[in-house]
Amino acid sequence: MTYYRSIGAALLASAAMVTAAAACETTFRSSDTHPEGYPTVTAVEYMGELLEERSDGRLCIEVFHSAQLGEEKDTIEQTQLGVIDMNRVSLGPFNNIIEETKVFSLPYIFRSTDHMHNVVDGEIGDAILAEFENHGLVGLAYYDGGSRSFYNSQKPITSKDDIEGLKFRVMQSDVFVDMVDALGGNATPMPYGEVYSSIQTGVIDGAENNWPSFESSGHYEVAGYYTLDQHLIVPEVLVMSKAAYDKLSAEDQALVRQAAKDSVPVMREQWEAREAASEEKVRAAGVEIVEDIDKTPFIEAMVPVYEKHVTSEKLKSLVEQIQAVD
Ligand code: GTR
């Protein structure tokens, strides 16, 4: 009896799912490198729920997590081409494509997460999002990416000098290559998915990332030293292919933009919780954490990076505007 009842319930549930799916006139395929349950993934899923509800079931989003659609650099190209509809990525891999995004990827440009929020939630944030439209993309929203710090398999980094000679993976952006070089290390740009095995086999000594990525990628299993130098606070960004966006009516475009914006506070809340949970897990695993490092030599070493990348009047003015925000 119970058996038949549960089969009946399961059939009903799947019938309901088929009906809901059938009602979606358009399902946007959205890419993410992170696994199920990671705050960037759940935020876009939440956005999908809002969109479906507000469009009476016409517009849906399917999130392909865990890099199912590819690594970030490739999925960005595919989103520009319209092969992928939506993409949640770090702003870093856009640096070599959209110059203006560099200003949010400069080491120590943001004083804190609050400072970053004040910048991206204001006019400067909107201006950078608008730049995506010149590159086949529509910038929808910024998500949190915490602060990134160095980890490695060799030794605790207790001062800038300890970085000398260490080989670090960075995201595919010249800004980050120059950042590591300026600190005396060797930078290797590499897709995220290759980092674990590259540390394990000694191709690189380490990488840099925030607590949730350090934890969810399992990098902490092969890199037992984490130094909280917090050199980067790079926001994450949610973009849509302009090809997909342009097919929508003005009303639906507004629905998409609003649902994306409304997912931001939810994402921020989940991010905070995940940061704490990931930190706890990494600490419990016995990773050696250097917390009270003197950041001044790190900050001073970044002068040539700014000089090399902030060259146009436009970028110089953006940097000044960011620094002037509270
Ligand atoms: C994470 C970020 C990802 C990806 C990754 C990386 O913090 O959320 O989008 O950029 O870092 O280092 O490649």
C-alpha cells in the first residue's frame, strides 16, 4: 500500500515537473564552474525561480554547475557567441577582453567587502556593467567573491619575501600574472579545473582564492598553507549573451534584469554563511593558516602593477573614483 502510494506520489511529482518544464517557452542555459550548493550556483537558481514565477512560467533558467559547459575562459567566448545564454564568472577572466573590468581586479583596490559593495552597487558598478554590451554581453549583476589569498604546498608564507620563487596559478588575466611577478613569485595562468592536479604533481606550488573556493575545490587537501594576505577582492559577475537578450521583448528584458538584481541580497547572505562554513572545514582539516601578516610590503609592491595597467585617462579616473567611495 505504502509502496503504491509512494509510486503514485512520485508519478504525480514527475508529471508536475514535466508540466512546469513544458510551460517554459525559453530556458536559458547558465554556466558556473562551482559545484551544486555553492552560493553563486544557488543564487542563479533562485533568480530562475523568480523569473519563472514573474513570467507565469514562460522564462526559465537551467544552471549547469561544476564546469559542465567548460572552463571560464571558453564559456565566456561561447556566451559572447550566443552558444551559452548566461554565465556566472569571476570578473578576472574578463580583464583581457574588457579593459574597464581591470579596475575591479587591481590588488588592494577595495579596502573591504563593504567598500566593494558600495562601489559595485553605485554608478561605477553600473558603468562597468554597461561596458559588457560592447562585447556581445549584457552585465546583469555582481555577486560576492570574498577576498583572495595565497595557498601553497611548500611552506607557510609569513612575509612577502617568502613568495620569492614560488610558482602560483592565477586566473587568466595579465593583471594577476603581473601581481605575482611583482611579489617575486612565478605566475602560471591556468583554468581552475587543472589546479588540483597541478599542485598535487608539483607543476605549481599553489594558487590563490577565497575560503569557499579553497574548500569546495579540495585545493586545501594538497596545499596545506594558507596566508590571509587578502590581495584581491574581485567581484563575481552574472552576464547574459546579448544574442539571447536581444531576442526578448522589452518587458521580458526588464524581468530578467530585475530577477538578477533581486538575487544579489540572497547571494550575499548565503556567501557569508558559506565563508564561515568553509573556513571551519579547512581549519578542521589542519591547514596551517597565517593570519596576521603585514600587508604593507604587499601593497607597496603593487605600484608597478597599477602603473602598467592603469594607463588611460578613463581607467585613472575610475581608480580615483573607486578610492573616493566610502
Ligand atoms: C573563484 C571564482 C570562480 C573562478 C575561480 C578561479 O573564486 O568564483 O569564478 O574564477 O575563483 O580562480 O578560477
